[in-house]
Amino acid sequence: MDHKLNILFLHAIVITMQGKGVGIIEDGAVGIKGDQITFVGKSDDAKGYTAERVILAENKVIMPGLIDAHIHSGDGLIRGVSQDLNNWMQHGIWPFEQVLRQDEDAVLKGSLMNIMEAMKAGTTTFCDFDTPMTKIVENHIQLGTRARVCELISELPKESKTGIGELYEFDPAEGNAKYKRNVELYEEWHGKANGRITCMFGPQGADMLSKELLLEIKNTADKLQTGIHMHVSQGDREINQMIQRYGKRTIPFLDEIGYLDTSLMAVHLTEATENETRFLAKTGAGMVLCSGSIAIIDGLIPPSAAFLENSNRLALGSDQAPGNNCNNMFNEMKFTAILNKCKAKNPSVFPAWKVLRMATIDAAHAIGLGDEIGSIEVGKKADIIMVDFTQPCIAPIIHYPVRNVVPNLVYSAKGSEVEMVIIDGKVVIDNYKVISVDEKKVVSDAQQAVLRVSKATGEPFSRIPDTPLREMMNNEEL
Ligand SMILES: [Zn+2]
């Protein structure tokens, strides 16, 4: 047996996420060789091993990297432009999107900053749902992150003249071009970078493309044995469209066309009923819960408790920067726990250990990577973070008569305590510093790009009705 490792952590609190809970090992050790975890156990049992780098991790937690199962990293540049208002999409984000999406360089710079923000807070895997993904994926290559990517496929025309509440018109040529881009993305990138990049298909929502195109996408995804990442029942807007077009709500419609199975990652379910959600869970489909985003955009808490009655394939997602307004899985864990306790009027639901699983091992299963990531286990990919429990906001550590480490990760940590990040066996953040890019330059490039975008947004923004955001700008007392 080869006892020479690349990296060996000793004397750590290891949260393996193995078993039914969190699988804590006190005074634990984790060994990495190449891209894999090759040792997990007590420090005493690691005595026969040597390593190129030995890290003495007293008072540090070693745990699996966090999984952001739904992010539109291309929106990174327009953080904070769309909250505290109704019609979030039409009156908040659209004027900015129209300009941003004409400026590919700006999209890419925002995405790079967004991914870097998340990685610094311990996110190692991203289900990035955006366009142009053939370019955005290069950001994941550069930063060294694991990404499960897809193109946004919709059949909505470039210039939509549809008013609020009216049935969308479709432009099949536009839909086909986007679908083709997703196929090309798959052909070019699936399995690249030592398998760190994998590709799925990304129909934007059941209301945004025709039944014919939805069926073609499903057929291709099944043939390629990959998954589908899709917004499902994401708002009353969507349900209205579905009733107008098909006389059915989204989940019964998707069931009828054969979409509900383990290959589907259903994002949001904001407007799904509890019964629809229980039904979806039973089909084996995964659910992605974006607590922060949906609370800010809609003031709602999706029916994830109903989902959990039938399935653990529940993952968390940060969604997007303009209306969340951060991409930080510690923030998502905390929001998820607190909002659901309030919804149930019961503090015992959504306990910290369960929510931690939603950002690690349960998420890994929900996104179809359960055999590779999500836990610290021999043979799995070495996607590992080290969290410094000597930082005042999460210290001190208590092991007896109760353990406080997991509650402190969920309710106290902010992400800034993540000292080291390893993805696919490579150190990508060391001593809080991102290795592959100049962090200050990433932020200053994004700042320059957003000046361009915000200046050009003035005109389309002036055409929308008064919004709380404009009121804040024009009212000196606010
Ligand atoms: Zn989304």
C-alpha cells in the first residue's frame, strides 16, 4: 500500500457527512492523493502516512466543499438592483438584463467575481445556469471550481412585446438556436478538466418553451444520460401561462410529458402546492431550494418541508446576485433553517445537521454527483474546505455535553472563516487567498464593466413605472 500522500490534515474536527447524520470524527485525519480522498480516520491511525504537505488542523473543521445547486453567475455584475419591489423581473431586473446581455465581456467579468465570491465562502461545486455558457465555463476552468453547467434554453423572442399577464409568443428559431448551443456545450465540455466540468440541459421553465422543444430536449438528455436543470413552478406568472396555454398547472403538465424522474433538478417550486411537491418528490426528481432569493424576490417560502416527507434529494441554491443579493451557501443554510422554522411555527424543524446535508451530501445526490462528491469518504473526489474555528464569530468549540460545531457552521458562520479550499485535489484557496487570480483585479474589472452597463441602463430604466429603487434615489429622506 502506498502511504505517500500529497496532503494530510491531522488533529482536525472532521465532518465527513457519512451515514445518516454528519459523521463527526474528533482528532481526525484526512489524506489526499491526486484528485481523491485516500484516508479518513483518527489522527492516531494516520501514523504510517507521510505527505508532501502536512497540515496541523487543531481547532479547524475539515468538511466537504459546499454545493450551490442553482446559480446564474452571469448576473453577478448587477447585484442589488432588484429587491424591495413587486414585479421583480419586469420592473427591476429586465432593464439591466437587456443591456448586460448585449455586453459579453461584462457578463463574463460579473460571473468571474460571482464564482470567486462563492468559492471564498466554501462553495466548490456550482450548477451554473446561464448564457453564453461556452464562455462562462472558462471562468470555472480558471478558478478551478467543479461545475455542472447548462445553457438557458427559452423560446421567448429577443424583443418581447408581451404585457404582464398576456400569453408569451414563442420564436422557434430562437429556441432552436439556444438548444443547439446547449448541445454544442455538451459536446465540447462534458467530462473535461478531469471530469470537473459536466453538462446538463437547461430549459428555462415549462412556460418559456414549446412542448415540442421540451420533448426534444428530454429525448436528447436521456440519450446522453445526463440531467435537466429547470425552474419549475417558479411563480404565479408561470402558472398563469401554463393554465392559459395547456389548461394545466406545471407539475401535472411535466408529469404528462414524461419529465418527472431522477434526471430532473426542479428549481424553486415556489408556486407548487404541497401535494404537487410530495408527488414530485416521489418520482425521484431532485428539488433545489433557493431560500434567500425567493424570500427577497417573492416574500415566499417554498414547500420544501412537503418535499422532505418523501425524499432527501433536496439541494440549496443561491440563484442570482441582483435579487438575493449574495452567492454564499452559509447564508442559504441559515435562511433555509430560519425561514422554515417560522413557516412551521416550530423551532425543531430544519435542524442544523439536516440543513448542512442539504448543502453537501443530499445536494450531491440531488444534482446527480452523489457517487463523486458531497462527503469525505475514501475514493471520493477531494473537494474539501477547512474552516477556522478560532475566528471570534464561530468560536469557541464545545464537544461535551453537546457538540456546537454544526450549529455554529449553520447559524454563526459567514463564509469568511473558510481558510482553505481544495477542489479535485488541488489547493485553490490557501490561507484565505485565491491562488489562480488577482482578487483585487477581478473586483476592479467588474467595477469598470458595471459603469458601462449601468450608464446604458438609464434609458430603458426610465421607461418603467416608479419603483421603490428610484424613490430611494430621488427622495433625500430615504
Ligand atoms: Zn434561477
